[in-house]
Amino acid sequence: MKIIRFVNPDKKIEYGILEGEVVRGIKGEPYSQIKYSGSSYKLSQLKLLAPCTPSKIVGVMANSHKVIKKFNMPMPTEPVVFLKPPSSIINPEDNIVYPESSNKVDFEGELGVIMKAKAHRVSKEDAPNYVLGYTCINDVSALDWLFDKNQPAVCKAYDTFSPFGPCIETELDPANVEIEAYLNGELAAEGHISDLIFSIPDQIEFLSHIMTLLPGDVITPGTPACHGFVKRGDTVEIKIEPIGTLRNYVV
């Protein structure tokens, strides 16, 4: 099932289920039982939004064997956590604004994890029961703020640095995902989720013992070496099957 959030032709925001090129509206939010509202639209009629409205985006940094090797970083013994504010969220097809205070901005293609239930001190065995589904997320980062200035919060927190979408896919094996990134239509980087050091269930267990995860919260579990630098004027696409393609423009 593909869950989307959108602006309908009457300029109202709804959630719906995408079935081919048709969208069936649902009542309320998608975190409990799905109930159809009776509305129906053609996908071409709609403006897609980020598919949920999280209270927080929780990320795990340096969670890839290839990334650790590339940047000569120490192997983490537990997840290295950061937060991205909701103000960093943008929709599919929106602009990523390259900040004047950075000259090392990179894309990081990741499998975004969307929570469906309040998660507090859950086990990794039970963690999948708290997940609604998965999406494409571009964890945009200003790496000079991380490596040159030791400011990881600034590195991740700029406005427009959290594009995600186009949908939440509820039927996907999170242990077997290939992520591709395209720059200006050309394949620029790719990685497999198996390269992550800490699995998604491991991360949910770890994070939920620190902070309560709420319905709609997003976890960015780390890029499996699917990353690269961008410049103003670039078009960035993060592609994950069967979720789809997240496209944004660097300005």
C-alpha cells in the first residue's frame, strides 16, 4: 500500500492511498485503521506533500561500513544520533536551498522509516510492529560544518535539508533495499541497506530507550554509501523500488 499526503483540487490537505494513477482519499491520518472517505482523484490533479508531519526526524550518523572506511572514521560501538527539526522538511519537487555559509553540501540517499505507534523502550524483536512503512529521504548535509567546525547539529539542521517522499510504502522488506541517487539524470551513487552497521530494528530499540518515538516520526537510519556533493542548479533524485523517486532541485 502506498500512502500519500497531498493538496487536493479544493486546496485542502488530505491523506490517500495511491493505486496506479488514481488516489483514494482516507479519513484522518493513516496511523490506525485505514478508512476511505469516498473522495477519489487523478494523481495528475494533486500536489504531493511530504507524506507525514513528524514531531521530529531522528538520524543515525556514520552508520555504513563504506562511509566509515571512506572518511577514516572510528567504528561506532552504538548508534551516533542527531536530530533534524521539522522546519528542515520540504516536499517532493521542492527546492533545496544551498546555504551561503557552506561550500560542502551533499545528498545522502536513505530509506526513511515512518513510525505508526508510540514507541517507548521497545525491543528490536518488536520494533517492526511500530513501523507504518518506508519512504525515500534525502538527508542533505553541510559537511564542512561537521568536519571543519565540529558542529553536527548545524550540519543537518538547515531549512530545506530534509526532503522526503513521494509516498509511504507499507509493503517492503527493509533488510533488502537498493538505493540509487541520480544527479541531473545520471546515476551518481548507489548502495545496499545491508551495508548499514546497525539495523533498523536495532536503531528503534536504541532510540526508543532514549526518547519516545511518536506516530509520524521519521528515522533516517544512515546512508549505505549513497551520497555525493551537489552544487546550485543540480537536480537530485533518490530512487528506491518499490517506493518510487524523490526529486528536488538545488538553488
